[in-house]
Amino acid sequence: MKARPPRPRLVAALVAVVVGAACLSACGTQGIQVSKSSPYYKGAALFLQRCSGCHTLATVGAEGSATSIKDRLRTNGPNFDFRKEQYAQVIYAIHNGGFSGAIMPQNIVVGVEAQEVAEFLAKYSGLQAPKVPVIENTAIPGAPAEGTSTTTTEGTSTGTAAK
């Protein structure tokens, strides 16, 4: 009895299943890097579920932001690896659909879930932001730092200009 050669459709289907399984196992292998016992874990899981399509944050394996200006889509949100956010800013953005109100859905999470996402993002955003040193003018006590100015109540500016 002669063995039949494999059917092309069957072989193609098996290859597709194997390749698909490999892709699924590779996708999101980084996952959430916050301990399940952490008070921030639920916020991390919610961020991954609701926000990762448009935002990047390595702590949860999210890669939704554009990596290049030329490749940027209108829906690409800020990269939270480099952009630090405070709790109040996140709550505002969640309730108002971001800061421009044009792309992000309003109230993408609500109530306690919104608070959990805001707490998580306030804790873990900006971890890869470059640290910029602060230089203070200590030559004259109480003087503003060089390159800064102050505005009086009349609206006129005082201080030194940067050289």
C-alpha cells in the first residue's frame, strides 16, 4: 500500500495553527510586572485591558504609542514610560477623554476602577524619563535662579535673562 502525500490544504491549516500559537505565546510575554499582592496590581490590569491599545507602559507590556513621528496615528496616546503623570491629571484625562477631548473615550473606566488606574499610573509612569538636574543660584540668598524671571502683580517681568 502506497502512502498518500499530505493534502496541501491540511498542511497549510496545520502550519497556520502552529504559527498562530507561536505568535500568541510571544505576544505579551512581558506582561504585568507588578506583584499580584501589590495595591497597584488591579490598576495595572485595568490599564493593560483598557489603555494599552493607545498608550505605552513597559510595566504592563503595553506598546500602543507611536515609536516615530512619521509612523504616528491619530489614536496613538502618550508614552507613559517617559511621561510622568500625577493622580489628578489621570483622573481628569479619564473623565474628560484625555486633555484634548478628541480621541480618548470619556470615562473609559469609572468609579473605583478609575481611581485604581490613576493611582497605578501616578506610581509607575515616567520611570524611564531622563533625569534633568536642577541648578539653583546660591550666590545671592533669595535671588531667582539665573535664566528665570518673576512676574509682578502689574504684569511686568523682572529677573535675568538666560545668556
